Amino acid sequence: MTGFLLEAPWRLTIVAVAVQFALICLWSVTRARPAGRAVWIGFAAWTCMLVVSVVVVTRRERIIEWCHDMALLVERGDVAGIMDRIDGEFDVRGLGRDDFERGVTAALAKYRIDRPKLRRFKVDLPDDDHAVVEFQVTCRVRSAEVFVDSLLSRWRVQLRHRHQTWLATSVEAVPTPLSPIRDLNDWLR
């Protein structure tokens, strides 16, 4: 219910329009004073719910925003910015934080990532300080040897909440049928 009320203003708008339409129909048939009040209360409630939905940012929305910010850093080739969002205890199958930084630096020097589009988010929040987010990315990849206009991949990132921000403790590629990316280590070594 929280996701519906706070994270999906367009869904809330659809339901509110349907309810408001029903209230207006009721008022137009009965022309009763209580039905007229219900119409005005409906408009006020709809406005309040939309304002709250836009103003309140949930943990799930912050995590999705974190993923979009990380994608922009990758697109810019900002290794320092990427590493600011990586936890000190980061580990991906024997690839520690320093090895990961060297791999990202080499990969972003070789490949140019453009127009990342993230979607199909699945956020799991087991407790207040941990999260697992899985999402799909479509982007353009260019290098001296290769050009892929629409590279599809799926990623799973484990996050830890520290010092008022989310930091990645693990990143892994999730194999999907249409994606050539099977393992993060293939791109970083």
C-alpha cells in the first residue's frame, strides 16, 4: 500500500480520477448536498495525496535514484565518483575494492557507455541497513573494436546503508537470455 500511495503518483491519479468520476456521477444524479460535499472532499483528498506522493521519498525510491546516479557516473566515466559509492568491504568473487577500481578504470578507458536506461527494478529491503536491488539496463557500448547500439543486461547490487548514504557491497551480472554479459569479472579483467 505504501508503494501505491507514495511511489506511483500516476497509478494514484488513475484511481483518484475513477473515484472522482463516480462521486461526480452520484452528485449529478442526486443533486444532494452530501454528495456535493463528497465531490469537494474527493478533490481535496486527491490533491493532498498527490502532494504527499511527490514530496515523500521512500527508501525504495532512494535506492532506485542511487542506481540512476551510478549509471550517470558510468556514462561520464567518473571512476572516482563510482568508487565513492563502493563500500570498503566490497567483494565480487575474490575481486576486492582496489581490484574493482582498477578493472572499472580499464573497462571505462576501453569502452564508452552511452544512454543508459534503467528499468524493471526489484528492490528487497531485508532490514534498515541492507538492500538488494535488481534491475535491467539498456545502453550503447562503443570501443575501437565494437559498437553495440542496444546492449541489454541485468544487474544485482547489494547495498549497505552507512553514513547517511547507500554503498555497494557487491555487484553481479544476472545472466539473461538476450544479454552477452554473463559475469562482471569478464569485463573487468
